[in-house]
Amino acid sequence: MGNRGMEDLIPLVNKLQDAFSSIGQACNLDLPQIAVVGGQSAGKSSVLENFVGRDFLPRGSGIVTRRPLVLQLISATAEWAEFLHCKGKKFTDFDEVRQEIEAETDRVTGANKGISSVPINLRVYSPHVLNLTLIDLPGITKVPVGDQPVDIEQQIRDMIMQFITRESCLILAVTPANCDLANSDALKLAKDVDPQGLRTIGVITKLDLMDEGTDARDILENKLLPLRRGYIGVVNRSQKDIDGKKDIKAAMEAERKFFLTHSSYRHMAEKMGTPRLQRVLNEQLTNHIRDTLPAFRSKLQSQLLALDKEAEEYRGYRPDDPSRKTKQLLQMVQQFSVDFEKRIEGSGDQVDTVELSGGAKINRIFHERFPFELVKMECDEKEMRREISYAIKNIHGIRTGLFTPDMAFEAIVKKQVVKLKGPCVKCVDMVIQELINTVRQCSNKLESFPMLRDETERIVTSHIRDRESRAKDQVLLLIDIQLAYINTNHEDFIGFANAQQRSSQANKSQSSAVNQASSPPASGLIVIRKGWLTINNISIMKGGAKEYWFVLTAESFSWFKDDEEKEKKYMLPLDNLKVRDVEKSFMSSKHIFCIFNTESRNVYKDNRTLELACDSQDDVESWKSSLLRAGVYPEKVFAVESETSADADNFSMDPQLERKVETIRNLVDSYMAIVNKCIRDLMPKAIMHLMINNVKDFINAELLAQLYSAGDQNALMDESQEQAQRRDEVLKTHLALKEALVIIGDISTSTITVPVPPPVDSSWVEGAAGRRSPPASPTSSRRMSSGQRPAPRGAPPPPNRPGPLGPFNNSADSPQAPSRPNRAPPSIPSRRPPPSPTRQVPP
């Protein structure tokens, strides 16, 4: 290829890509696209070919490029071309590439000068190119010919704008020297999308076709009609040279000779020609690469910092060293013990914000789940009264008793106390499960040593299971102790006299409760719980399920629109309410429970039940426990034999027996409240002593000894294959990151950033576009640019300059002249006034 500057950039890019490949990452340089824009037959394709250094584009008179050509240069070890529409077919002869472009253009647009916005995608693989995208666009034309549409000019403009509006696209605005520069459509389009002139480079072609005695010196020196990045003159091959197979290298030599021998250009020959254009574009690519380096460096440094500590631990690591294994075993066991205690006792570091675990979950079991299980064991009121009446009758036997027998009270109490064994054993099971889960969570840090992790889990879990039987025996012993002696002298027990008095006042209390329920709750009630719940059984016609903010007090259950509690939606009194579970629907992700009225009344508007949904079953259990504290008990379902049901339907009591039943019922309630209070207090203490504290002491004192006696300690500390691989990867990545940072530093020091030229007054582009005159003849145009030189510095601004200054000029004190909208653009350089002294001429 003929672009030496690009070949010099390739090693830099390859170094960057190699550095990122070594750490398994992609180096996304995203080099800018380069698009050529200009009028028909301005020499755009030739400029593009000269930049690439290959002869492969169609050439001729009139409109030759009739479809956008998106040329992707891809760095490879060999050189070939490939079209997107001919996948798999490799072109090694670039004459065939040109023929395929012509054939593909005719296939879509026809052979009669038609155009299409559908691009041709060509990929050129070569060891002499960077990964770049070049775009050859159709020339701007105004008069349709052949099969071209009437709005050919607008279609081509829209086609060009699709590409050059991208911020990553460099614009080569190509204008032939034998045309009026002030009427350049290429410069006008570039100004529309790049008002600051940062992406636009002017290219003047066909300098060798100007009439003798005329030149474009003032334009190329950026004195006349200036651009921020100036102009570069090039001399392309003529059609005769192309037909004669003159190669690009020979053409570039002829171009250099032209600039060196021409009297108007020899003083700036080094700043003209295709090599200069290549150098300017390559400088832009270098600037882009340098602009990406700080982000790359920051990314690599953050990764290096994250790996520093781990790499330091692995450096000098010897897996088979016995002393290292012994030391690491002690450290691992100690860390396991610390982690277990932190999870049970609580800690500020490594807090789980997703769910409850460890000690927090055991606390919930003690104070929410266990009390809830106790209440669930309470039997139905009618069933209780029936049992008491049968007990009284059976104790009296054949005789009719005159007094209430205390043996009936004792029998019923013992039966109720025995029922407590189920919730107590279930509480132990739940705590054991959570302890085992905690052990597994703590052992995750031992995953680098699979045998050590498995053995640790086995030893600790076996000890927990061993303590399980002892804890359950002790818990059942607590229940047996309660059964051994019914203490009717307890200070909280109401006694026989109070029980009778309470039974006589039962009706009064019930009526008083009804009156209180009908009145609004008093202000200052203690709030039991607040939180979000979804009302699930609202019909779709009324909006479907909705989420509300619920407030539960000892008297009512209210919900609001939001947690500001300003707009109350409803208040539900708690009298005669109970809770029951609702089966989760197949399509729902929520967990549901419902509240209903025991007297079969509507709970909420026309609904017999109020279905409430939570995100998890734990939330359901927690709300049910809170409702329990407010006196809303769960529904009891009893399986009763048909014969018993028939007896229950026919069951009736005489007034004397009913008073005895009510008395014993009050005594049983009083005594069971004492027992429940005692069990609720003793259960957490017993489990804490027999299970949790014991397991902590075992891990601290016995675990290490058990591990030593379990087998070969060296085998226990054999690291996993994944850990060995992880260690190697960390060390390699750490070294590669350091090398990549060195490479980035070398690129930073071996390249320089070319500064952006200062702004210039480019308002002439807008002014010329607004006052477009018919194009002058080539003869007059060539005559226009002959022999003009800048006026002496300090000369006043010309009166016929279009103004005010465009956005390219950042100078606040530049003189401005009033614009004359009806004035024709400067088309004759010989009559053109000298430029304003405020324009800055690049060196």
C-alpha cells in the first residue's frame, strides 16, 4: 500500500490490542470514519484511492459513483477483498474488485445513471492498513439525467447527511480548482454538520487543469475563503493516466514534481499533495488513539488496584509446603469461628440486605413464629365447652353434682398443656435448620479447599444433630414439669371465686365490647405494625389488585393510599375477625392470606373476605403474628366424626351445668395464659443454652481437634483445581496489566497530539450559500483566482463582505460589517478586496 503514515500507526494499534488481548479484553479504539463529499467529477474517488494506496474504484465522466461505497479496512496477515453481497468469495485482483463494484451498482440502479441509497459494503484485508471505515459518496448534482429522479439533488444530500452527521466521521470536502469555491456544496454541507470546523478538511483537486497564468495560491494558503483546518491541494491521475495503467506510486511522484516546479506552489510544496493529506488524516487517527489512552489507563489502573492485594498473597505461594498448610488450616478454622459468631450475634460488616439470616432469623422464630404456633394450637370454643361438660358429667358419674369439680379443671388443663409439645418441637427444628444454613454460609469461604469445607460441614452438622436430641428431650421435659403439678396458688391465677364472678359478667362484657367496636378508635392507640400489602380480591372492573399502606392497631386495621397516611381508604374493626391461609394461584408470584368475619358478615364492601398478598411467605407469617398480637386469631379446622357432629348438633346444657362449664373455662384460660407465658420465656433460653451457645463453644474449642483426628491434614488442605487456576489467572492478569500500562505509557511518550487550529471566519460559507449565483465559466473562474495577494495588515475590512462572523470565529473584538443580502458572492478573485486582518493564517 502507499500510505506510509498508516503503516507507522499499525504497530501502535497492534501493541494496544496485544496488551488488552493478554488480559482477555477487547481494545475498542473505534477509529473515526473518513467520508469524501463533493460535486460530480470533483475527484472524490481518486482522493480516497490515494489515501488507501490502491487502485480499485470505478472512474469515468459524469456520475460514476451512484451508490455509497462503505469501505472497511481490516488489518490481516494477507491481502484480499470481500463484498458483503458475495460472502465467502475472495478477490485478490483489484481490477476484479472495480468490475464487481460497477456490476453491483448497475444491478440495483440500472445502467442509465440511476442512483440508490443502498450502500455497497466492501472489506479490504491487508497487513498495511488500520481498522478504518472509508465512505465514497455520490457527487452532488443538480440536473437529473437518464433514469435519475427529479429530486436528485435532495436525495443525494440526504444520502450524504446520513454519514457525515456522525461525530466520529472526518469530512473531506472536495472541490475542483477550476470551479468557484464560494459556491462549493461540499463546504456548505460540512458547515451544516460541523459548524466549529473540527472535522472538516478542504481538498482542492485538478490544480493541473487551471489555465496558464492562474493559480489557487490564496485559497491553499487559507487567506481567501478560509477554513479552520485549511486546504490541501492534490493532483490526481487523469483519465488518460488511468487508461494507461499509471500506478498510484508513479502518480504521486508526478504530483510531487508538479508542486515543486510550479512557481505559485513550490514554496508550500511540503504542505501540498497526497502525502500531506495522508499525514493530516493520520494525525487525526493518532489524536484519536491518544484521546482514548486516558480512559484505557484509568480502566487498567482500577483493575490493577483491585488485584494488587490478591496477587500479593499469591506471590511466592508454595502449595505443597507443610508449614503453609498448617498455618492456613489454623487461619481457616479461626475465620470460620469468627464468621459463625458474627452471623449469630450480629455484626456491622458484611450485612445481608436481601433477607434475614442467622441470628436475626432465629430471633424471628423465637418471638414471632413460636408464639404464632402456640396460638394455632388453641382449640375451637365450642369444642372446648363440650369437653369441659363431658369431663364434669363423667367425674360426677351416676350422681348429680352440686359443686364444680376441680378434677375437670385439671383434666382439661393437662390436655391443653400436652398440646404445647408440638409447637415446642417445631421451634427446635426451625432453629436447627437455620443453624445448619448458617454453617453452610460460613463454609463458603473454605471453597478453595473442598475437602476441608466438606469435613468442617460434616463435623459441625453432626454436632448440631447430636445436640438436637438433647434439646428436644429438655424441651419435652419442660412440658412434663408443667404437667407434674398444677399450681393453682400462682399469683396470676384468678381462682375459683373470680372465675365465677367473671362468668356472671360475661354478657355485660360482650355488650360493652360491641359498643366499643362501633365507636371510632381512640387517638393515641399503640400501633402494632405498618407496611405495604396488596389487596388481591378487587375486581378487574374496579382496577384489579392494588397496593396500599396498612396500619394495624389493637382496635382496627386501616389502609391508606401511601405511607404519608393522609388519605385513608378504609378502617376495619378487629371484632369477630380471623385469619386463614389462601392457596397461592398458579400465575401469581405473591403469597396470600385472608381475613374473614366469624359471623359470616361482609368484611370489606361487598366482599366476605379480604385477601392480602405479600412478596414472601416470611412476610405472611410475620403479618399473621402481628394480627395475633392484635387479637385476630387463625382459623381452626377440625376433623370431627359424623357421630360426634350429630351429638354436637343435639348437644344442650342446663343452666346449672352451663355456669359450671363457664367457670372452668375461665380457670383454664387463666392457667393456660400462665403456662404459655412461662413456655414462651423458657423456650428461647433453653434453645440458646443447649443449642446455640453449645455449638459456638464447640467450634471455638473442639473443631480444630476434630479436624486433626479426621485424617491427613495435608489432604484436607489440598486446594481445588479452580483455586489453582484462579491463582494462575490472577498472577498472569496482574503482570499483563502492568505490561499494558507500560505500553500505554510508551505510546503516550512516542506520539504527539497535533493541536486543533484556531477558529477562523467562515461566515463566507453561509453567505455564499444564501446568495448562490449561477456558476461562472471555467475560463472566468480560472481568471478569477490569478495573481491575488493579501492586503497589508491593518487594512480596514471590505465593505462588501458578508457578515456577521460565523460560529467558527471565537474572537469577541473582530470587526463586523453589515451584510448585503442581494450582493452576489465574490466570484472574480482579481476584483476581490483584501481579506480582513482578523483572520488567522496557520503556519
